Amino acid sequence: MNLLLLEDADFIAADRVVLRDRRLKHMQEVHRSEVGDSLRVGRVGGLLGSAELLRLEPREAELSVAFDREPPAKLPLTLVLALPRPKMLRRVFQTIATMGVPKVILVNSYRVEKSFWQTPFLEPAAIREQLILGLEQARDSVLPEIVIEKRFKPFVEDRLPAITDGTLGLIGHPGDFPACPRSVEQPVTLAIGPEGGWIPYEVELLRASGLNPVQLGERILRVETAVTALLSRLF
Amino acid sequence: MNLLLLEDADFIAADRVVLRDRRLKHMQEVHRSEVGDSLRVGRVGGLLGSAELLRLEPREAELSVAFDREPPAKLPLTLVLALPRPKMLRRVFQTIATMGVPKVILVNSYRVEKSFWQTPFLEPAAIREQLILGLEQARDSVLPEIVIEKRFKPFVEDRLPAITDGTLGLIGHPGDFPACPRSVEQPVTLAIGPEGGWIPYEVELLRASGLNPVQLGERILRVETAVTALLSRLF
């Protein structure tokens, strides 16, 4: 936790918060904070700043807070992601929040097991929990937008073209394709497939909506690793 | 498992193997293999090739195998890594094997908790298990070398200069440093710190041994994410 992220409900005055949950425990057990300590804070959806620890008791802490700077910029990116398996999904949410992805659209794919859509990790509160952990890691305060588009074909045919318009449209896809470009200047729409990859029919639909396959070499990466590797190379 | 990795003990003849362990289970339950199926295989430390499934019984499978091609090239890199926390360590071993890192040197750092060195995940069999998972993911057959140098100062002062010699020496380190270079041509020695980063004294010792700090932007990445992001940018 490199940043203490504050929710509206934490505020007891414009410049004062009280914490009682895992953030209190983290201050006590990991940071071993003491009264008078200064901490980096952010307000969810708002600015970053600093806090002073005024009072630390076993069950609550009170801090005075001041916000004075913008969070780091997001990447100019929309990420279209085939739903990963549940265990991976949680880490992917953290990773995309940490890396500064502003918008992720989760889609179905032929190789996504149907049962993955039943995972409790797709519930809004569970998604938010992982995103917050990713933001705390990166020292960012703005939640990425997560959109669920369970039906691949209507999404790709009817809504993806408007998203891709004016962006560099890419499909991360192992095979005999051009290498993923480096350090691009324009906004990107990037589609990353499931374990085992998109099937040819899906690649054709994505192509028809303005996305073209690019590859990162012959090594097959796990989804979480592929997300980081592609973003690090593109931006 | 994108590649079935075979150990010497699996061979009952030069072109014949019998499997009874998690790989058999994976063939049965995930791949749902049938007699006659062709599978991608590799021999640990050797070549890649293909196999034909000759016999599939509840407790063992027999395959004929032929090896005909080199595994993918490794990165021209030595990675010096402050020991991550145990849970992270396992995933890092997988990631470095998947990404093609040929050699990792695990070192101590002021911010590495002493208890991390007691983890069973540092035992050779446990390390090998994670590396094999990473190789199976990437379709590689050559295990990375993992070296444990628990004492930071003697390693950095006495042995690191010979490793760094003739390479581009870099420290992945958040802060006011040059941006990490992209697409480098020469071999690299890269040091990645613990959560919380190297302390200034450690950075000075690394600098004196020929490594210079570079950064990836203001976002603080988890160790596993930082490894992938730095390698993807460098190579």
C-alpha cells in the first residue's frame, strides 16, 4: 500500500478522516505508524495529497488531510479483454489499475469457459476491491471503468468500431504477424485473447472492426503477463 | 500447459516416454487427449518436438516422441533481484522462466524481511517446479539458472563488476532518473529492488559496480509487474 486511498464515507470533516478497516490494520501492522507521522493519501476519484496521523487507537485512527496534486495520467487506451479465469481475473484487475488503463471491456470468447462468467469476482464490489489495491500500489486515485460485454459478436460488430475509430487498433496475438509497435504516439484500442488465444473467426471479426494482429515473439505469455508486456512496449 | 516438458526419468526408450503424474492428469482433464493425438513436447535442457499419444490409461500414458527444433532464444540478460516475499517469489520464478531470462541472482536488501529467506519456496525442488510451469507456458525447455547470494555487499562489490563488465548495467528504480531505454542492442545486467525499493546506500554500491538507475514513470509497480514491464521495454 503505497498510497492510503480515502472514500467519501471516511470523511468526518472536509480535512479530517477516521479509518477503522484494513487500512487501519495496515497502518498498525505494516507501516507501524505513530501519531505525528505523515502519509501519502488520495481521495477516490479525486486528488492526491498528504495526511498527518492525529490519533491512533486499537480500533480507529484519525487523520488530517490536505489534497494538492493530480493523480498520474492514464494511458490513452481502451483494453478489450477476453474474460480470464477467476484467479487470474483478480490479479488482472489489480494490474490494469496499477498500469493506468482507464477502460477495460470484458468480452466472451470461444475459449472462455462458460463457468468463468459465474465467478463472484465479477461482482461490482469484488471488482472495485481489486482495482483499489492496484491504485494503492501505483499511487493513483482514479478507478478504471470496467464494462462487461458478454456477447462477443454484437459488441465487436455494433459497438467496437466507434471505440476503435481514430485509434490504433491492435490484437495481441501470437503468430506470423508484425511485431507489436513500440512507443506509439496515438491512442490505442488493444484486444487481448483468452488462454489459447482468439479463434480465427474472432480475429476476423476484430479485423473487420479495425483491429490488426501484432505479436511479441514466440513465447506464449499468461494473460496477466501479456497485458503488462504489451502496455510496457506500446507506451 | 502449452508444452509437455519431459524429464530424463520419463524415457523408457530413446523415442518413448511414460507419464504418470500431473502431466497425465492435465492431458486427461484439461486437454482431454485421445489416443492418436499429437502434442507439443520438449525435453528439459534439450530440444522441442512432437509426440503421439500411443496409450492412455487411468494411471499412465505412453507417447512416442521426436525432437527436431531448438527452444526459443533466451534474453541477453542477467537479472539481480532483491528476494521478493514468498507468495510473489513463486510467480516471479514462473514469469522469469516464461519471459526467457537465463540467469537470476537473488540478493538480500535492507527492505527484504529476514523471514523471507526461510521460505520453503527457495528450496531447489520448489524453485524448479515453478520454473517448469513457466517454461511450459512459454514453450521453452531450458531452465534458467537461479543463484542465491544472500549477502548483498560482498556480492555487489566482489562479484557483480565481472558480471556487469561489457553489459549495459541498469537499476530499475522509481525517481528522478533517465527513462528506461527501449529496444537495446547489447546484453544487460538489470537490478530490481524489493517492495519499497533499494535504499540509497544500496543504489550507491550498485552504481559503483557499473549499474545506473532508470525509471518507468511515476507509477510504483509490484515486483512481478516491474520485471515484465522492464524486460518488455528493454528487448
